[in-house]
Amino acid sequence: MGKEIKKIAVYGKGGIGKSTTTSNISAALVEAGYKVLQFGCDPKSDSTNTLRDGKYIPTVLDLLRQNAKVDAHDAIFQGFKGVYCVEAGGPAPGVGCAGRGIITAVELLKQQHIFEELDLDYVIFDVLGDVVCGGFAVPIREGIAEHVFTVSSSDFMAIYAANNLMKGIQKYSNTGGALFGGVIANSINNQYQQAILDDFVQQTGTQVVEYIPRSITVTQAELSGRTTIEAQPNSKQADVYRSLAKKIHDHTESKVPTPLDIDALREWSAKWADQLLAIESGEVRDIKSAI
């Protein structure tokens, strides 16, 4: 009987900083001595780049297109401090479903018992959160992941994607699906941005796991092809990611969220639009009194 592997899925809409956040979580965990495999589920296949000095790796679907019989080891590469990296890949442009790559890649690694062979502590799935159906829902629907987190800013479309993810989790919760661990609040530099997300998690019965500020440190690190943990290990931003990784490590109990229906979400966002207008005009000076 092998040790328990903690399986986590991190979702988020495109461009929200999902892969940046996930890679820094992975880097912080391997830095702390854990064995981690990061599983990129975005068809762009760039989830693990900053763990490998900006280098792309062959995807599972790439290998399968070359040879129907693939040794899963050929899809596994090591990066920063030995972190294992896998990219599911996607179909040729305009052909097929991008989510199929996730299904195929997960099945290949499961059939060949790769997770157990590598004696992993963590498998972290980095999943595109704009669409929570088909292959993109696999980590939730089939219980491949135990705990799901979403990266969100205070922008409406990021919150809309997070709310949709919660709907997917709620739908599959009665059939053994993964449950929700919380929101990773990204690009939070103002009090009102934090207040918006605090209110959203209260409305949906969830929690904010960590507040991550927008920082030039992250930009510099990514331009050099590395995570913040590797490029700027002594920075405040690196410590924020270490704090997030520790909270995820300590997290044991996820739950079923209570997402808002579209009318309630629109009503909620319209309320915040009015509050921000009042703050901007000077009618309201204290953000707490605007809530």
C-alpha cells in the first residue's frame, strides 16, 4: 500500500495568472522537500514552462500522434529541484476537443501507475477554467482531484468563471466529484479588490485561501523563464507563494460551494458597481461602509 497522494486541481480563466500561481505552488512545495508532479491541462501546453527555464516539453497528445503505444515516462520531464512536469496537450488547431487531451493523458499515467511509481506527495492539475465541461471537467467529475481551488481577481469575468466552476463542483458532488477548497485571490493591490472577493466568497459559502498582490517581481521572473520562487527566492512575493503552498499543504477539508445563479450574480455585481462609483466620487470614504 503506497502513501497517500494529495491531488489538487487549480482552475482559472485564461490570463488570470493560473499557471503562474500553480507553478509557484509546485516550486514552493518541492523547495520544502515534497515530491510534486505538475500536470498541465491547458491545450497551449505552457503550464510547466517556468519550472523548466521557459522550455516547452512534448505533450502526451504529441507523443500519441507519433506512436499509438506511448511509454508514459517519455512524457515526464523534471524541472526546478526535481519537480515532475507533464503537459496533456491539445488537438491540431480546428480539429477535435481540447478536453480530450486531459482525459487521454490522465488515463495513460493511471494505466501505467506513474503516480505511485514516482512516490509522489502531490499531483497538481493546472486546468483552464473558462470551460467546465467535457475534458476540462475530468479532474472534478471523476474525482481525480480531491481538492479544487480557483484563481480569481476582482474582475467580473474572473468571478463569473469562478462561479461557473462552483456550479460544476456542485453538480458532481453527489457522485464522488472533487470538492471546493477556496479562492486564490490574485492581483490584489487595493482594499476594494479584496473587499469584492471577500463578499463573493461570503455569498457562495467559500473562503479566500490567500491574497496575492500584482508584482513586477513576477513579471521579471517569468521573462527570465522561471518561477518567482526560483528567480527571486528572497522576495516578499516568493514568501506569499510559500504561504499559499503551506495553506494548501495544511488544507484537509473541502466542501460543496453555493454558487449564485446568473440573475443573482448580476444583481451582486451591479451593487458593487454602484459602490465603487460612490467611492470614486467621494460619497463613500470607507470601503467597509460601502459593503
